[in-house]
Amino acid sequence: MEIEEEGEEVFGEAAAAGSNILLSLSDNGPYFVLASNSLGLYTGPNPVANHGLRANLLVGLLLVLWAHQNAISTARPIHCWTDRSRARFRRGLVLTSGHRLAASPPLAPPPECAVTGSRAQPQLFSGDSEFSVCALRGADGEDAAALLAFKAAVVGNGGGNGVLASWNGSAGPCSWEGVACGRHGRVVALSLPGHDLSGTLSPAVSNLTSLRKLDLSYNWLHGGIPASLGQLHRLRELDLSFNTFSGEVPSNLTSCTSLEYLALGSNKFAGHIPSELGNTLTRLQVLGLDNNSFVGHWPASLANLTSLGYLSLRMNSLEGTIPPEFGSNMPSFHILDVCSNNLSGALPSSLYNLSSLTDFDAGNNKLNGNIPTDIDEKFPHLRSFAVFNNQFSGEIPSSFTNLTNLTSLQLSENGFSGFVPRDLGRLNALQNLQLGVNMLEAGDIKGWEFVESLTNCSKLETLVLSDNNFTGQFPISIVNLSTTLQTLYLGGSRISGSIPSDFGNLVGLRSLYLFSTDISGVIPESIGKLENLTTLYLNNNSLSGHVPSSVGNLTNLMKLFMQGNNLEGPIPANLGKLESLNVLDLSRNHFNGSIPKEILELPSISQYLNLSYNSLSGLLPSEVGSLTSLNELVLSGNQLSGQIPSSIKNCIVLTVLLLDSNSFQGTIPVFLGDIKGLRVLNLTMNKFSGVIPDALGSIHNLQELYLAYNNLSGPIPAVLQNLTSLSMLDLSFNDLQGEVPKEAGNSELCGGISHLNLPPCSMHAVRKRSKGWLRSLKIALASIAVVLFLALVMVIIMLIRRRKPVHRKKGQSLTPVVEEQFERVSYQELSNGTKGFSQNSLIGQGSYGVVYKCTLFDEEIIVAVKVFKLEQSGSTRSFVTECEALRSVRHRCLLKIITCCSSINNQGQDFKALVFEFMPNGSLNGWLHPKSDMPIVDNTLSLTQRLDIAIDIVDALEYLHIHCQPPIVHCDLKPSNILLAEDMSARVGDFGISRILTESASKTQQNSINTIGIRGSIGYVAPEYGEGSAVSTLGDVYSLGILLLEMFTGMSPTDDMFRDSLDLHSFSEAAHPDRILEIADPTLWVHVDAEDSITRSRMQECLISVIGLGLSCSKHQPRERMPIQDAALKMHAIRDDAYLMFSGSLSVDMEEETKQISSDLKQHGKSPTDDVFRDSLDLNKFTKDALPDITLEIADSTIWLHVEPRDNIIQSRIQECLVSVFMLGISCSKQQPQERASIRDVAVEMHAIRDAYLISEAWN
């Protein structure tokens, strides 16, 4: 009896029990027991599991089947069963016969297991036997099983879009989409780029042992790269770029010694680049590691890749110098891209040995030195050379002009000086020349010759010359540049003269930046020939005359900036032809006449329309109501008169309306209250009379209201108390009476005369707007002296703010609004950041809201936006509840709210959203119950990770219940509301149904709470809530207990097995403590050695404790549950004991402990309840011991992110300030109450410390 073999592979994966062979279609049976001469059907319990027999994988052996001829009736796969297997069908056979099994009807296998080959059926038995095998050979079965495991890990996570529909049992894997086989029928390529696949990469792919190409680029795969991929020794091409893979690159990958192409770019990989890449992958020709988060130095071993032709390390965080060995022996190297890192130093001499180099990009680094004068000899084949935004200096070598293949030369933002090489015109292939932001020279006598030379560059598309030391007349020859020119930057220099009359010759221009120069004269009529223009900047020059009517021909124009000139005459009505225009700024000119209604009828204007500080007169046309998509309308500083037209209420998305310094009259229109999205309204210095309308109190988003210098009379309406977001109010110089309302709301008002009893304004209360006007907070109802005093304070603060701009790195998280006072964001900003709230940005949804991933501020900030479904009953209440709960809570384990948006959407409907910090690792639920059937280290949680997460949750609850006054009850604690940060620390979120337990709540109020219904989620809600009991903190304790049981058993309380009287609590209680390992989450063993008896013993001890705590918290009777304070102490003790068990003794002497505490405080800033403070050591004592000599050593190190830490003067000022603050804190936290400073003295002292520091900064 023989079974045909193919290559190195053989049939069979069997489980043996004694002399019998056990096979099954699934983990749950039925089971086929093959004895010496018969086939029997066994339907009882799993015999291996029940009798403790261990299944042995007979890999590499033939599966010998002896069976009776009446065995099986139809073709089906039969698979070996192994204990602890999750339906891993690795190899299979299909038996066929014309007879039926008497003991049982035919069994249909699961579709995903029905993998059959298309080959002819070789005979299994000879002689009289009717049996044959129509089979997946061992190799085919292995490949098919691996591919099906890959499919399960992907499609199970929502990816695929049908691309894997062909992966079924109707045909062999060689016919499946994206799969290619070799001549022996083995899978040699798996290529599925750009198919929107999601999920994880299954380790089973490593079973495709003949694989030569794996391309999964341009998908949405996440998690880590399975280390087992290192087993693919024949793999030549691996492309996982443009996904969201994370973690470190596994060192095992270096075992793929046949690799020639490795592309891991545009993912979320972190850590160091493995140095082994250069030592073992010697066949590599292409290495792409760009757009990740790699840190550390550029591995010197990469110089050993002598076959390398392409290397991209761009957009990482690499530091240090370029290795001096790199380039010494790389004869085939062509492309080097290290743009956007933190590399420093000069270019090493070895780099100039890359004589085959064609493309070099080292922009956005800190490299320095000079470019060699013989660069044409070093890189004779150069096509692209980019070193922008570095620290290079010296002259630009004239030898660049010998590189006749050069298409792109980018030298902007360095320290280059001298003249631009005059013979650049020899570069006939040149398309992109960027020389901006340097110290290059040109004048009337010498220096502009290069422009004349560039007229020979017939392919030139981009020319950047802005921000240099150029002087003299505008170079006339610029109009003779190639008509292929699309982008021209000439701003930021002292060139003078006028724009040439035939400037319109440059008909290919799409973007023209001619700003902040000494150019004068008129705008030439020929500019109307530039019909491809989309962006035109002519601002901040000395241009005069009329705007030529030909500008109306620029129908593709989207942005038009002409502010800050001396333009005059009427605004051309034919600007109304610019139907693509979304930004128009004509401010600070001398335009006169009326506002053309044609401009106001342009529905495309959406960002802002600024006509301020001109001499425009007449009425505001009613056509202003056509600007239904406009965000900001600025008409300040004109001579407009009459009344505000009622049509303006149609501008439903308007957020800023500035009509100040005009001659508008009449009463303030009531219909302004219909513009619900307004954040800033300025009607200062007009002729408005009458009372302030109550309708303004309905603009709930209003943050700034300026009504000064009018003729308003009557009392200040009490309805203004509804403006809870209002932070800036100016009612000065009117005939108003009464006081500013003292009722609820307006908590952020500040400043003003002493009778108002408002707190002083902080630095955050004053901001500078980029459009050229000053917005300040003041409520001045009395003397001019008070106004002048406030103005002086504002000037000082503005100086401080200008000196310390905040720069954010792309992709960083946004600091919460409670700390940094960020402005609210608009609906439009959120819509743009989520790509119109698209499904691709969706990351979760609940009963009352949908959560999107959003990028704000030009893709620099990543946040999570919870948009409330206002059509859902109770969602508005949920929004208010969550705002109320979050506005005053601050704890490291609570999800931080950044800002909010309460506005109107593009359809004129109410829109409410909260903006939170983005949690890149999703919810705890996703980690406890992963969709993938393949548990690995990268998609499961270890015991210590679960303990740390539990600590964070317990600490958050203790804060809400004990340290918040009044206490806050979360009411919906469950895994999907626990979010995980990048470091896997936990944040408790979703306070949509929380309750604040006020002591003054009446019985009626409490009863109303109960009639709302059960508060919480099924399985986690306290049982007493279902019986009508009032909300209490013990309800959260119950949810915590269930959550702990779920975290360590892996069982959801809503699992199908829990019914009747069986629930997660009773299930866990029945196994506690003796059978605790039987109910433990099996994925815990992925992270440890399950065979080690010591490890199992320690795991058992820890699990007994933590599940015991969960049982204590989830008892049926509230009075029997453990109080949250005790639960927190117990949880910390369990975690600490676990650390001791798994990490050895942690005992250290006092000196070492103090050093560790100092290190922790310096790096993170610690809470007084932190674990490091124990026995007699507390935060007060620790701080007191550090004063004054080592103050800077215990300061929160994040302070230095905002200043220059090496500046001795800054260090001295910060130390002086911190000493004062720490001493004040020590004074307030003394042991004896009578020794503590009074709150009045504390307030005075704190203001003095702050003012002293700010003023010292202002005059620096």
C-alpha cells in the first residue's frame, strides 16, 4: 500500500491514543476512531480531553488508514484532532466510496474546511478494495490550510470586500484570487495589494514554505509581524507597506536570507532598526522602512548590503550621523531617501563613493557642512538632489550645472549664501528648482543672470526663490520662463519695481506667491491670461490702482489674497464669476463704493470673506444670505450703514461675524439668534440702539460678544446666563444699567472692574488672531483708566505669547482643553478631519453616538470625535451629562476631553460632538475577545498587562467615588468603555449615562432617576437597578467585579452559555479556588511557558487573588460588596505581589528607592497616591527635602518640552518660580490645619508668582 508523495511534503497530521488513531471534523466531534481493521463512530465527550491523553503530531509520517468498505459515502475531508486546538486543520485526506456508513448519516464538513484538489485520484489500495483517495496531497493541504487561516484572520475583521470569495472548496488554492503556484502545485506567491483587507497577519502564512512573494501592501492590516515568517527561507519579496502594522520588526525576519525586496514603509513600527538586517540579508536590493516610528541610530551594518540599490528611511525619528562606512562598497546603489529624521553632522566622505546614485533626499534633518564643489564628479548620474530644511552653508556649487540629467534641485531653508549659479539653464531636464529661505543675493548690478538662463529650461514646473536677500528691480526676464511653469514663489524679499505687463505669458501657472515685497505699481491686465491659476497671493506689497477686470477670467481660482496693499476704486463685480473661489481677502486697502452683490452670491466661498478696513459704504446687500457655506465674514472698519439684512440668518454655518467699526444702526436684530453656530460676534463702534435682545442668549456656542461703543440702553438681560461658553464680553461705553448676571453659567468670565467680583484674566484669556486684529477679554463698564490698565496687561501677555509659539509634531496627541484652553473646533474642521464623517474614519459606535478618528490643524493632531446621534431619544441628555461629568474631573486614568463642538451642520441641523484624546490601541473588549482565531502575543494580553489595566480602572473608580465632590457614578463600566493608550495604559471613558450624586437631591429627583430605566449594559449592570433601586457607587463596584472576572477568565457575561441561574459570577465561584486554572483565559498561556510548574503555580496564586476580588465586588447584595477603597488597596497589593513573584525581589535600600522615586517624578510627575509613596515618605516630605538645591531634579520633565533646557537664564528663572510654587504647596499641605495658609493668601501669592514669571519672560 502506497500513497503518492510530492516533494518534501507528506500526508498526515494525526492524534494517537494508544494503538488507535483519532480523527475529527471539529473540536466538538463526532470523532472517528480507526482501529486495526475497522472504522467506528464515537459521539461521546472528547476522549483526549477527558482522559488527559496528549495528542502527538505525527508530522512527516504517512497516515495509514485501515477501514471497512462500508465506511464513508461521500467525499469529505477528515482532519486530525489535537488538544487545545482551535480548529487548526493543517492537512487532510478525502476518502470516497459508493457505500453508506450504517452507524451514522453522512457528515457535511464546514465550508471553510472543504478544500479539495483538482487532480486525478490515485489508488490508495490495490486488489479488490474499492477505496481510493481523491486528496489534497500533504503539500497542497498544508498550503490550503495556511491560506484559509489567513482568510479567517482577515475576513473575520471586516476586510476583503469579496476578494477572497473564491477561496473555498470548489477549486484548489492555485485557482484562488491572488494566489500563484509553481510547476509542482505549491503556492509560490500571495499578492493582494490594495484590497482594503483588515485584521491581522496570521502566523499560518509561515506554513507556505515554497512562498517566494508576499505582497499585502495598501491594506488595513494591523498588529505585529509574526516572528514565524522567518521560516520562509525561500521568500524573495515581502511587501507589507501602507498598512497599520505596529511593534518592532521581529529579528526572526532576518532568517529570510533569500530576501531581495523588503518594504515595510507607511506603518506604525517602532523601536530600533535591527542591525541583523545588514548582517544576514545580504541579497537585499530594495529596503523600504519609511514613514514609521523607528528610533536610534542608522545601523552601520546596512553598509554590508553590497547588492542594495534602494534605501528609504524617511519620516522616522532616527538620530545621529550617517554611518561613515555607508557607500564604501555599493556599486549598484541608486536611490537614498532619509528625509524627515533627526540626522545631524556632515555628509560622510564614503557617501560620495556612490557613483551610481541618481536620487538623494536628506531634507528635514539637521545636517550641516558644505556641498562639495565637484559634486558633478561624485554623482555624475544625479537626477534629484534634496537637502531642504537643514543647516548647510556656503555657496551653491556651480558644478551642479554640469549634471545634465538633473530634474529636481531642492536647497530651500538652509544657510546658503552668495549668488545663484548663472548657468542653471544648462539643465535642460530641470523641472523643480527650490532655493527659498536662504541668504542668497541678487541686485540691480549682479545676481539675476540665472533667471535669464532658466528660460532655457523648457520643462521647468516649480521655481521657489522666496525669502532671500534679493534686492533690485523685479527681473523682467521671468516672463520668458517656460509655459510649463506651474508654481512660482517670489515673496519675502526686497525686490522692487513693478510686475511686468506681459506677466500673463506664464499661462501654465497654477500657484503664484508674490507677497511681502517692495513691489509697487498696478496689477497688469495680462494677469487675466493665467486661466489655470488656483492660488494667487499678492498680499502685503505696495500695489496700487484698480483691480483689473480681467481677474474675472480666472475661473479656476480658489484662493485670492490681495490684503495689505494700496488698491483703490470699487471692488470689481466680475469677481462674481470666480465660481470656484472659497477664500477672498481684500482687507486693508482703499476700496470704496458698495459691496458688489455678485460676490455675495458666490456659494463657493466657504472659509472666509474679509473686506475689512477699506472705505466701503452703503447697505450690506441682502444677497449676503446666499453665503450659506461661509464660516467667517469680516467687514470691520468700513462705512457700511443701515440695518443688518434679515437674510444673514441663512448663513447657518457662520462661526465668526465681525461688523465692528461701521455705521450700522437700529436695534440689534433678533434674527442673529438664529445663527446657532456663531462663536464670535462683534458689533462694536456702530450706532445700534435699544436693548440687548434676549435672542442672543439662544446662541449657545457664543464665546465672544463685543457690543461696546453703541447706544444700547436698558438692563443687561439675564438670558445671557445661558451663554455658558461665553469667555469674552465687552459692553463698555453704552447706556446700560444693572449688573452682569450672577446666575449659573459664565464661569469663565474674568477681568473688569472690582465691583463685578470677577477673577483676574489669565494668559489664556487673550489671543492674537492671524487676520490682524486683537481680541481681548474685558468687561469695562466704568473708567477709561481700567480699560488702559487691562490693555497694558494684554500687551505684556501678547509679548509673552509671541515669544513662545507652540509647535506640534505631526501625529502627536492634543493636550486636553482643561489644561491648555484650546478653542472649540468648528463643525467644518471636524468634517474635514474625518473626510466628511466617512466610514473609513469610523472607529466605533454606541447607543447615543458614533466615534471617528479625526485629524485637526493640517493633519498635525490626531483625535477621537464622538458625534452624538441627536435623532436618538436621550442623546442630547447624554451629551449634557457627559459634559457635566467631564468638565471638572482630571485623572490620568480617565479619558481626557480636549474640546467640544455644539454647532450646526451643513444641513442646518443641530450638531454636538466631544473631542477626546485618541487611543491607538482601541478598547479592552477588542483585546479580550479578538476577532482573529489565532491568538498570538501581539493580539492578546499578558497577565501583567491585565493587572496594570485593572489597576488603572480601579484607580479611576476610586477617584470618581471618593475624591470627586459630589461623587460621580459611571453607570456603564464594561470592556468597550475602557480604552487603551499607546503604552497599553487604560482610560475609563463614556460618561453618557453617569450620575452626579448631589447631597441635595430630593426624593422626587431620585425617583425620576429610577424611572429612566436600568442604567448600564446587560451583564454588567447591578441587579438592584433592575429592581428599581437608586443609583449608587456600589452599582459601579458590581460592574467592576464582573469586569475583573471577564478580564481573567476571557468569558463575556453575555456569553450564550450563561442562562437560567448560571452567570459569570456563579461560574467563577464554582471554580474558585481549586479549579482556577481551568477557567483562566487560555490566551494567558501565549505569553508564558505553560509547561513550567513554577510559572503555573505563580499564575494560579495570582488568579485566585484577582478572581476572588472580582467575586467580592460582584456579590448580589450591595451591602456585601467590597468598598471601592478596599478594592483599590487589594488590587494594588495583588499587582505588587505579582511583580514580586515574576520579577524576583524588589526590595532596595532607602537611598536606591529615593533615587527611583526621583527618577519617576522627573520623568512623569507623580500623584500623591502613587505607589512610590509609602511608609513615612509622602509627596510633601519628598518635595521639602529637595528644596531649594535640587528643585530642578524633581521637576516634571515635560516642562522642558516647552522651553530651551540648555539656556542657563531660563533654567534659573524656572528654578526660582518652582521653588516659590513648591514652598507654597508645602505651606498649604502642612499636617496641622492651623499652620496652613488661608485660601486668600494662597490666591494672592499664586498670582504674584505667576505674574513675576510672566513679566520676567516678557522682558527677556
